[in-house]
Amino acid sequence: MELEIKRQTLCFERIAARAREQLSIEGEATLPGSMRDAVTVLSVQAQAVVSGRQAGTNEAGVRGKVCFQVLYTQGDLTRIRALETSCDFEHIFSMPGVTPVMRLEIGAAVEETEGTAANGRISLRALLGLRVQAMETVEREVVGDVRAPGGEELRTRLQELTLCRAQQLAEGSTLAREEFDLPAKLGVGDVLTATGTAGEPEITGGSGRVGVSGTVEVRVIHRPLEAGAPLIVTAHELPYEVVLDAQLPSDAQARAEAEVVDVMADSAAAEQRCTLRVEAEVRVRLMLCCRTQDTVLQDVYSLSGEVLEPVREPLEALCCEEIHCARESVRVQATMPTDAPPIATVLAAFAQPVLTGVTPAGRRLDAEGVMGITLVYLPVDSDVPCAVRTREPFAMTFPVETGEGVQAEMTPIETTAGATTSDRVELRCVIGLRAVRQETTRAQAVTEIEQRPAPRQEHGFVLVWPAEGESRWETARRLRVAEDCLRPAGKRALLVLKK
């Protein structure tokens, strides 16, 4: 039998390997002043920035840095000081099956921090949660359709596949600078530390030059002018724009991802106002997601002549990738340890969420975890700040509509606290969520069609009882008749006339 086979090439991505590990990042910094000064570490916060990724043979490498912001007292224990430092890290994941041509998706989140000071130096440690996913781009030649020009009658069944693949088009960075006038009534003093979060960027252009713009939300912690007053936190928005050399195809969906690499802030006081100068380094990645609908052959058989046997190959392809970003607030009640001094004035509060599970529930996403809380306060009848660290469970809901298999990361954005009693505080935490859901499809694609001689068949009426779960197509294929020739004969039986 002469067959006319139409072939086509499918291009898609598949998830080749996944890995998740915890990495302890340790660093050290020299404190100004005398080595004999008494030092109290009040708070250690950190952010992780991934600067490079490289796939190898059965392994994946990632490098980056962890930026620490430390509040402490030294010498004069009533005066809060700040220190910022960063520690570089490199890590190799053992991932069988990974090759150097694969694309890596890396996620990094700080889950725990601590710091100790001795002999004029401060030792810092951050527990980093690293997540890596290796994506392989696959090209597979399959049979799209088949015909029999010689007049033999064929029955074909087609299937529609939704395939998705992503690639990085370009990457760039920019500095966002801005000055802000702070009113004198705020009573702000020197800048202690600053952090930034990049909002969802917008994409413009597309003919060779693509513009990516957005805002960076910066939060600056200031020392108060009045002794014994809480630390002052101000929030500011810095616009940024990056122009990248890239071509956006009309049939693909582009998305941009922005990340704040570093933030610097400084203030200069005048008679009636204070000028705050903020600079943020923003890195932008431009990604392209191509999603196609391909119709290929699923099954085929002949009504006469030689028997056709499709050779099938399993396909596991990425068919959908959803990314959702949202932020919500949650209130957390924290009880002080029994040996902690009673609270008089809360000076500052910091929260570090560690996500333990997410559950899709219709148009919302329920999340739960453990909130690491650091509370800096003045005890009763004392002007020397002290700090307490505790952990409290939390649960919150985000307005995100997604499905099973979603992976999420949390980022602390803002934390405010107030003492309800001398041993209890209520914290309001604004948490940012980034949820990624990748859906895969599994199918059997036909790569070849083999022919073999047909066995001798009887003619006449045939009464058949299909096996449990057997479809009409499978029954007709087994009998080598058209589906519409099958007639019900009662009690699941089918009657067919074979000419």
C-alpha cells in the first residue's frame, strides 16, 4: 500500500530536572570603633540576588550574593547604628540528565538570618532556600497526517497539542535616581538602611528596540531626632526605564522580570526640610513565550488491504506557564518569651515569612507558613534598646486564580508593630507573593507507520462485546470497519456487517 505521509516538526520545552536545596551563607564584617566596645546585635535582615546561572553535564551552577542589613548598638548602647555588607556565593546542584544547552530557572529566598559580634567583628549567617529547574528545548519530527493515494480507504484520528517554549531575549540594568523632600515634622535623622522592591514592569516598542519601564518601591529606615522614639520608615517610588535590543515576534507573548540588585540612600538636613537622595540598581530580563497549537496524527487504520500499525513515541511537553504577582497584608499576634523584659516602646519590627504550603481554592490562593519576627523595643524604665526573635504560624489568602502544581515564593515588603500589652505585640505585615504554575501535557505522537499483511478475515454479520473501557474507535479499529457501521445489539453488544 502506497501511503502519502505528511510530516511536521514540533518544537517545545520540557522540564528535564528539578532540585531544591538549602544553603548556609556565612560572612564577616569589621565594626567601627574600639574592639573593647560592648556590641549588641539587634536585627539582621538579608536579601538574595542571583547574578549568574550555568548548566553543565549532570549539574547546574548558580552564583549570586546575599546583602545583609544589620542594626546594632556599640559603645553607647542607647544609639542604634546600621551596617550593610554583602557575601558572594556559588553552589553546584547535582542534577542527572542536565546538559549544557539547557535553560535554567533559579529562585532564591532568604529563610533565616542571625548575627553575633565579638572582638570588634560581626559574624553573619543567612539560610538560603535555592530552587532550580532545568528546561530542555526539544524538536521532534512526527506524522501530521496520512493519506492513501491508491484508493485504499483509511480512517484517521487527529489530536491537537498545545505546546509552549520560553527563551530569554535580552537582559539589561539601569540606575534609578531621585530626590525627595521630607517634611521637618517627621523628625528624621540619619539614614540607617534602605531596601527596594521592583513592581511589575511594562513593555513598549518591539521593532528592534524594546522599552521596559516600571517603578521601584524603596523603604528607608531613618534614625529619629528625638531620643527614645521609634525608628522612622518612609516609602518612595522611583521610576526606571531600560531600552533593550530585541525583536518581538507578533505571534509570541513577551514578559519582563525586574529585580532590585542594590539600594543606596543618604539624607542632607536643611533648616526646615530634609532632602533624601535614593539610588536603586535595577536588573531587567526580557522573556519570550511562544505558544502554538499543532494538529498531528493520533491513530490510523485501513479498512482493507494491509494492516497499518503506527509507531508511537511518548511526548511530555510544557503547554502552559502562568506567573502571578500579588501582595496582601496579614496580622500576626506574637507573645514575648517569659524571660524578655516588658515592652515600653516598640522601635522597629521585621518579618521574614517562610512558606510551607499553598492551596489553590477557586479564584484565590491560600498560603500558610511560619513568620520569623524580630522586635526591637525599649524595655520599661530603660533607654537601652533590646531585641527579641520569635516564630509564629500564619495563614493568608491572595487573590490569585491558579491550579494544582503551583510553586510560590514570599517576600516581606513592610512590617509595623504595636504593643497590645507589656508582653504581647500585634504585627501588620505586607507580603509579596510570586506564584508560578507550569502545566505539562502527555501524549503519544506517531513517528512512523508500519505495514504488515492482513490476516484472513471472515465475512458476514459479527456480534461483538467490547472490553471494559474500550472506545467505539478501538472496537472499529480492531474489526477494521468504520465507526458508523457499529450497531447496538443490547446488553453492550455491537453488531456489524463485514463485507
